[in-house]
Amino acid sequence: MTEERGHVNQYGTMSNDYRELIGRDDILAKASELASLISTSEEVRHFQQAEEKIQDHTRVQGLISQIKKKQKEIVAFESLGNKTMVEKIEAEISELQDEIDSIPLVAEFQQSQSEINELLQLVVSVIRDTVSEKINVEAGTDTPPSKCGE
């Protein structure tokens, strides 16, 4: 009879001495920890500051309200089949959007969004690449196994 050797890990689960077996809850706990780190990053802080400025900017908020109103008008005219009015309102929305985009504060906000997206994509890439490397190394092959009986 063999004696199982192991210990209780930091998450309160039994692990062997050679390699800790990580469960779904362990992974989710680490993901939550990573999310917390990201939420306190410089990129997120910059985004939050830019978002607050946007929310307090009267002209930007007025333009956004006008666009939303015009989008509702488009829906109404589409239901009536009035293509001419839909095209006219779409052109008005485009002008309003151009005006919003010309405000430096909006460009700053959009840049901060882009920086957060880049950070998140980088994190996803690192996780994907690291997992892929570990799977290939542990499996001992880069190619899938051949089918049995062929």
C-alpha cells in the first residue's frame, strides 16, 4: 500500500508535493487578483480622469444628447420608410460626431480607452502564449496524436 504525500495549499485544497494541482476556483481567484491590479493601473486612472472630464463637459454632453435624439428620429423615419429623411438625419449625426471628435478632451478620452484595450490585449496574449507553451511542453509534441487504428 502506498502512502499519499501531500499538503494543504494556500487555497485550502490538497496538493501533492511535486506539483500543486490548481482548480477552477484557484484560477478564478487569481483572475480576480489580476483584475484588481489592472483596475489600479495608470491606464485605468487616466481613463477615469478623462471620463470624469467628459461627463462634466457641457458642450460634449449636449452634442451626445443631440445625437441620441437624432438616432431616435432615424428609427421613426425608417419605420415610415422615409429614406430621404433618414439620409438627412444621418448626415446631421455625422456633422455632430465630427464636432465631438474635434474636441481635444474627447481625443484624450479615446486615447485612454485605447491604452486600456492595449493593456487588456497584452494580458490576454501573455496568458494565451504561456498556456500554449505549457501545453506543448507537457504533451511533448506540437502535433496532435494520430487516430487509433489507422
